[in-house]
Amino acid sequence: MSNILINIFMLQQGSPIPREGLPYWTLWFLLCIIALLTFFIFLRDKSMRQRLNLFFSRAKRRLIKIRLQARLKRENRKKEELLRELGQNARKENVSVEKSEKIVKELKSLEAKESTSQKDLEDAEMKIDNLENQFSALLKKHEDQIQKTEEEIKPIRDKMAEAKEKEKLAELSLIQQQKDMEYAEKILESEEKAAKEIKASAKLSAEEKKARTKESTENIKNLEKKREKTRSELHALREKKSAAEKEIEKFQKKIIDCENKIKKIEKEKKEHTRSSQKGIKEWKRSKEKSQKKIKDIERYKEPLFDGLGKIIDEHRVENKKLSPFYSQIDRTNRRIKEVKENIKNL
């Protein structure tokens, strides 16, 4: 077989096979045949098979041992939990023996501290609830006040908008009337000038002067009346505009008062929020401290319950509520013993 491998190796290292020679997969086919021959030779070697069996046997035993050790660990953990529960229930039932007096004394001291911390925790929770309720009530009160004030502003803004519209219309009318007034004065001035020219004219006869003077006088009188009417209308428009401006000013003052009121409420709301949040935060810190103390006490009590459970288990104090734990501990002990023996026998 070694000669075959050498020949194959030499074939690979030699000159390249022409393209028209054997296909490339022939090499892999020959290698597969060699691998099969090697496998059959290995199966016929008894010592090699024994070593292989021994290797798998050891691996199997190691695997079984690992599983048994994991099971032993679980059973020991379960026993610890049962002993702790036994200790806890023994403390609830006020069961103790001579050897457990020191542990019971320490538990009583821790329970007293726990009771104080629990009371502090309840007080802190009650304070937090009260402060949060007060804060919610104040917040709602401020929001209601702001909403009410905003509702008061809305109709004032509408009225102010109407007053501004009136003031705008009065301003436009006033501008137009002023233009009309200027135009009327120009026409009147023109008529007065024309009247003077008629009187001073040498070309016109006395009758023509008289007729034209009369006509010009009538025009001047009409224009003066129109001017006076326009002046009166201008005065009325100015009063109307002034009244609208005063009305706008009055509404603006009311709006500013309402906005200042909202700002004041917002400031009070902010101050109350800051004060309430500060109080709530302080009581939450107090709550967290009490919770931490209770957790620490529970952690300190665990080894004491473990020790009490072991002592009670050793003495097997008669009690109906503790009997189920004795039975469970006995079953766990038997399983632990069985697992240990299986590990030992491997």
C-alpha cells in the first residue's frame, strides 16, 4: 500500500499530464479506494480496536460523571433551599431549641429593624402619594385658571378686532373727506376769484356783471354750505376715530391684564411644580433607603434561617407544619447519597 502512495505522489510531482489523458477525478477516485483499504486494515487490527473502545468508554464515563455532578449540585441546592424554608417556617411557628437561642435572638433583632424600616417605607409611600395628589390638584387648578383666562381673552380680542375695523373705516372716510374738503376749498377759491374778476371787468355790461355776479354768489354760497357740511362730517369722523382708538386702547389694556394674569399663574405653577418635585424626590430617596435596608436585612437573615433550619432538622422538633419539610429533606438526602454512590462506582 505504501508503494501505491509513493507512485501516486511521484505521478503528481512528475511532468504534467497531457490534456488528452485521464480525467482529473481519477486521482480522487484512487484516493477514496486507498482510504477504504486503510479503514478495513484498521478494523482487522484488534489492539487498535481495543484502544478505540477504551477511549470512547472513558469519554462516556466522563460525560456520565459530569451529569451526575450537575445533578448532585442541584440536589444540594434544593436541600439548602428546603433547610432555609424550614428555618423560616420554624421562626413563623416560634419553634426553637436550646442550640438555636443565639440565632433566634439575632433574628428578633433583625425583625425589629425590619419592622421599623417597613414602617418608614410605608410612611414614605404615603407621603409620596399625598404630594403627588396635591401636585396633580394644583396642576389642574392652574391649568383651569389659565384656560378660564384664555377664554376671557378670546371675546375681548374679537371686540378689539371689530374696533380696529371701525377705526380703519373711519380713517379711510376721514382721508376721503379731507380730500373732498381740499377740493371744495379750491373750487370756492376759484369762484371767489372769478367773482372779483367779473366786478373788475371792463368788457362786461352792467347787466352781464349783475347776472354773472348773482350766479357766482349763488355758487359761492353752495360751496360754503358744502364746505361746512364736509367740515362737520370731518369732525364727526375724527370723534368716531378717536372713540374707536380709545375702545382699542381699553381692550388692549384688558388683554395685557389677562396675559399678565396668565404669566403670574404660569410662574406660580412653575414654583409649585419645582417645590412638589423636590419634596417627592426627597421622599423617594427616603423610600429607596428603606427598601435597601429591608433588602439588606433579608440578606442577613438568609444564613440565619439556614443555620436555624439545620438545627431544627437535626432535632426534628415535632410540628405539623414542619413535618412536610422533614419528608422532603429525607428524600433529597437519599437522592444525594444515591448520586454520590453512582459517582464513586464510575
